[in-house]
Amino acid sequence: MTVSALILAVAATIVGSIFTLYTSARISRENGRTAARLVYGELIRNSASVAFYLRVGSWPQVQLDTPVWNQRGEAIAKIRRVDAFNTIYKGYAALEALAFLAKEGAQLGDERERILSDEVAVLRDAIRVAGTTARISDEEITANLAPFDTDRPRPARSMPFQLHTSTPFIPTAILRHVADRGTAPEQESARRTIETAPAEPATTTPPLRRIVYDAQHSQNQEPATVLRREGDPPAGDQAADEIYDSIGQVHDFLWRVYELDLQNYTGPDTMAVVHFGEKFSNMFWTGTRLVVGDGDGGRLFNRFSASLDALAHELFHAVLQADTKLQFQHQAGALTEAVCDVFGVLAKQYILGQPENWLMGEGLLVHAKALRSIAAPGTAYDTAEMGSDPQVGHMRDYVRTTDDNGGIHINSGIPAHAFYRLATSVGEHAWDPAGRIWLAAVRDKRLRPTSGFATFAGATVAAARELCGDDGPEVAAVTESWETVGVRVPKTALAGAAAQ
């Protein structure tokens, strides 16, 4: 080998080594940032319990969990200096300390408030460092820290309705009896009282007619075999009984909170088909019935009948197909998915008593916590088998694609996250007033088949004005929630000129 050839060979080896080191470092940084993104989402999710405690004074009945940090914390240490790792670690410790303070802190006396303030400050630092490492925008980080701002005045509830409304002290039945059988003056007084008294709210949930069919692992969406009908005892089939019970719970939620009768939207019978297909890992609403697969035996997907929020999501498609004509593509389709995600999660929060839980499709994925996160879009999963959660939560990241009907499941994170912003800034529960505002917007007659995010944003502002009054704090909160995700509210809505 000549000297020049030897020099070239040595140079090529050095360049190759440098390139390998560079590539390894770049991959390490990318893995670290992915880890930071997931840790950031986990901190936000767990911190919802802290925000709830700071607002209402009691700790929700949930357990803090840290699987992402346990698995990915080391990756963050590799791309950042050690103090960043320590700051995030201390944030997780602060979460545990805050949970303890909420439950056992009374015995600390005057020291309790000081320690509480210190631990919240540590948690805030951890969230900011994790977000910076993950390259989350300062605007979004600040918005996620807002629920911990205990000095911020809480908006007064100006809704003209309450979840629990008192009834007249004297039952109407007694007054009717007096109106029929009392003396003339007594009858007149009773009739006047009945006519002027507020109507007693309906407390009985309308009847439901459920039928659960067995597809017997075929792909027949209209099988003849019935596993359970309305009023039947448990069938002994796990999927059939889970679906039957969950439909009843969702029906009860929609009626008690919004006076929506699910039966009016699902047809003469509310029908579900279980054991659809062979290892079918999905569920869907056909327009007339719910079709549910069993998953793949626990390799990647668990049985779909066990997912309450996914079932509620699919049932709300029945409501949307009746109340709107939104096309299932592009922004209109993403909006449809967002609304169904929102009311699916609200049903779960209400039924399970988990007002801080913002995960959609929770428990469906074997190796991840959920399919989507309304609180932190794009952080629900990251596995070797499924890849990383592609959902976005801001218009600057809007994905334009021909796949997935124009990216409806990816871009749905934008309006869904706007709802999260609204719900966490007004009211004690997300289902009221935030849920009621969004439900009123769904029924806005201005919505067209191709309506996008901005039009729906205007409808939510109009709904807030109608339900809460022009000067209600909810109106400003609705507007701010859309601005936070990069959606511009139409000027007509901001001016209060929204016509029905």
C-alpha cells in the first residue's frame, strides 16, 4: 500500500469514527428529548391531583404513578447536565410530599402552609425544566403551570343552573290533592302555588332498551344470537356484561348532567355487538349499533369492552350524527373526534369519580397508559411496537396529510386541548360548566358540514354568553382556551354578534 493510500485509509477511518460518534450522540439526544416529552406529560398528569387539591382542598382518590420516569429518567441525564435531572427528580418527590401533606398535614400546624408552598415551587421547577428539555414552548409550559397559581382569583360561577337544584319544600302531589278536595279558598291557593312554583327537576332516568349480541368472532355486524337484553340478569359473558353495564352508566351520566336521553339517539334499541372478528383490536359505532372487538389476547391490546371512556366516545358519535352534520374529514372530522374524546373522558370522570383524569382509551394498550391525552397531546404512548403518539395540541403543529381522513385523530388534540384549558380554569368539575358550554356549541345552527376549529370556537363563545351572561368569567376563559392552542376566535363572536 502506498503512503497516500495509507493516509486516505486512516482518514476514512477517522471520519467514519467521527460520523459514528456524531450519529450516536444525535440518537442519544433524540431519545433523551422523547423521554423528556413523556416525563413532562407524566408530571402534568400527576400534577392534576395537586391542582385539584389547591382548588377544592381535598386530594382526589387516585394513586400517583411514575412508570415513565422509572423507565426513562436515565435517558434525560445523558443529554442534560446533572442538575436538570435532579430538578425533575425532586419534582416527583414533591408530588409524593404534597399527597402526604393533603392527607396528613393537619398535625403540622402553621408549618403546613409554608411546606406546601415550598413543595409546589419545587414541582413547578420540575415541570419547567422537563418542558424545556423536551422543547415544549414557553407559552405551553406557562399555561400548564397556571393551575398551581393559588394567588389567581378563581372565577365566580355565574351559570344560571346547578348540578343539584333544590325542589319546592311542599311536594306538588300534596298541592294537587288540596286543589281537588280542599275548600274553595284552599283550592285557589293551591292552584296558584302550582302554577307559579318552579318545575320539579326530573330525577328518574328515562328507560333504556339494551340488547347485546354475540358475533361469535365473525365479522357479522348484525348477528342473531342475543347474550343479554334489557332487564336480564348478568349473562356470564364478561364482554357482554361489561358493555351492558357501561352503556347504562353513560346513559345515566348524559341524563343526570345534561338531560340527554341516549335512547333518543341510538334508535328503538341501544344495540351492541361483542366478540366481533378474530382478535379484532378496535371498536366503532356503525350508525345503528356499537361493535366491539376482544383485542389481540393481551399482546398489544386488552379487551375493548373494559374501556369505559372509549365506549362513551363511540356512543357520543350517535349524538353528533343527529345534532350535527360534520363531515368525517379534515378539521370537521378532527373536531368530531375531539368532541367525542371530550365527552368520553367527561363520562369517565363523572362515573368513576376521577375529575383529574384526562386520558382517553385508558387501559386499552398493554404497554402504555392510554391512546390519547387531552391534557398533554402527543404523550400518551411511546412503544417499540406502536411508535410515538403523533397527536398535536397546537395549530403551529397542525398536520396536513391525506392519511387518516386528513389527520383527524392527530389534529383532534388541538380542540380537545382547548377544552382542557377551559375546564381547568372554570368550575369545580369539567362536565359543568365547560361540558355544558361545549354541548350547546355542538347544537349551534351555524355549524356546517365542513366547519372547522375557528367556527366551533365562535360557537363556544356564543354558548358561554348565552349560558353565563356576557360579563361572565367563562366567556373570557373560553376565548383564552382557544388562543392558547393557536385558534383565532372569529371577531363576530368576540363582539357578541353570534346569531343563532
